[in-house]
Amino acid sequence: MANIQMVDLKGQYEKIRTEVDQAINEVVRSSAFINGPEVKDFQTELEEYLGVKHVIPCANGTDALQIAMMALDLKEGDEVITTNFTFIATVEVIALLKLKPVLVDVDPDTYNIDPEKLREAISPNTKAIVPVHLFGQCANMNEIMAIAEEKDIYVVEDTAQAISARYTLKDGSVKTAGTMGHIGATSFFPSKNLGCYGDGGALYTNDDALADRARQICNHGMRVRYYHELIGVNSRLDSIQAAVLRIKLRKLDEYCDARIAAADYYDAAFASIPEIKTPKRAEDSTHTFHQYTLRVPAEDRNHLQKHLMDQDIPAMIYYPVPLHEQEAFEAYKTGETEYPVTVQLSKEVISLPMHTELTEDQLKTITQEVISYFKNK
């Protein structure tokens, strides 16, 4: 049995090596390294896949979030509400733009932003909401969009972990993650469900004006070369990365099916272990399992991780320190808000290997060792 990896990018590459090598070589031969045909073709293909009017490729997922907020023309001091249980990039860009991050607690089952806590946090200064579709499934967009419409607030979807997840709206229509709010942002970091071989990201929107503004911002504020209508940044997706992403986009549904099959195996194996809480699958959203994250008793979490590591099984903890406890965000503490769910999750969550190349033997080994820990502790 091959060594178990948290994410097996090498194994995935081996299956598409011929296509990838050929595509990369074609870009090198063409020398169209920036905004070449591969970027334009990837943009069009991703628009068709997502069912969205505009995809704007950029350099990485953090840039995508920053450009989205710049495109909304938010002003210094405007409040942006987001989840306390996420990677720092979501909140980092809010602070970098001199906006005020307002953190709220999460749902204890899905780990996504709690709509009721969101509503409580809204003030006259609230201008945007950033729901993060964590670990592979959508936040409660029916409630979030209803609140946003009622309060006339922008919604920026952070879909870095849930590209291709489908969400059923109240009217029965089905949308993909990132296409329900005013603008969506995603990352193509190599470990993502749709990952390139370096950094990459994209924004998507159905709003023509927002798309036009985001494109300008990505390209130094230009529509026409050397004519700068607004302050922008330099954020572009390389042609080589777009070439890789075009190949992997065609296989994305297959990749998601493999992840779901692995999650099903985990669910079945742990069903009889009372100490383990397996991932909740929301009724309105599909789950693409960017991560497979368990909740276990806090007193067991770190010991379980060590037990697995001792057996050469990787296990990760996302996220061990809530954002409100991070030194970088000391200035934004109110001293009034409490985050009991986030704090509890930070002590209890542990993520098991999850990728497209997991074999049944590997899944059997992983689950047996997890079960063994709880039966023998």
C-alpha cells in the first residue's frame, strides 16, 4: 500500500501526466505566458461550468477576495461581517483595505456562518457579508441572501473550499457556490478541489458593472493600456496555470465523486463510535468534501492526532486558534461578543486525509486506526 498523504497531488498528476505535459509545453512554445489563449478559454469554460455570466481570473484566492471588495467600492471604516471560523485570508483583506471586520459565530453542525448571529451583528455601518463555504458545502444562502436583501447589504461569497458545490434556493433553482451573492471569490491553490500547479484564483459574478470594474482592478485600473481610470492591482492568472486548470476542470465532477465516495466510507466506518461526530451534510447544499472533518472530545483530539501520526497517517487541525484570539486582530476585539461554538470547534475538530486518490486499503487503515484509538484509550 502506498504511503497515505493528506493530499496526493503527485498521484493525481500521474493520471493526467500526458495531457498536462503537452498543455504546458504548448504554452511554452507559444510564449503567450500572460493573458494567453489558455486563460481566455479557461475563463469561458469555467463560466459554462458554473452557470455564471462572468469569470475574472486572477493571481490567487486572497487577491480575489480583495478585488471583490475593491470592486464594491467600500469605504474606510465600513463594516464587513464574516465568520470567526475560517482561514485568515478571509478577514485579512478586510483589514488591509481599512474596513472593519466583524466576526460572528458559526452553526455547530455545518461550521458555516450562523445566520441568526449574522443578523444580530448588523449595524448602520454594515456594508457587506462574506459567507465562507467551509470544508466543501455552502453556507445557509437562503437566509443570508434574505437578510442581505432586507438590509441592502452586499454579499461576497468565499468559495475557495467549495467550488462545484450546488445549492438549492427557496424558489427551487439550483446554483453553484459563488454565484448566488453579488460576487464570488475562489482559490486554485494546488490542494483545492480544482487546483493548479502554483497560485491562482478567480472572481465570478452575474453583474456586468461589477465584472467590468473587477477586470479593471486586476489590470492596474486599466480598460485601455496606459489609461488608468481607477487604482488597481496587478493580479493575473498565468497561462500555464490556466492550461492545467482546463484539464482538471473537465475532471472536476469525477474528482468530487471520488471525494464523496471516500466520505461515505468514513461515515459508515465511524457510525458506531459515539465519541465521533461525522460531518453534517446540509439539506440545501451538496458537499464536495474539500476536507473531511470530525469532531471528537476535546481531551482526545490532540492524542488522536498523535496516534495517527505515529502510524504514518497525517491528520490536520483547521483551525486551532479562532480569529478573535489571533494577535493580528487584537485591535478589532470588542470585549463583548462571545463565540462559544467557534471556541469549542477549535478544540474538537480534526481532519482526515481527503483527496481523489484514496484507495479502499488506505481508507480501511485510516478508519481502523481511528477506531482503535477510541476502543483502546
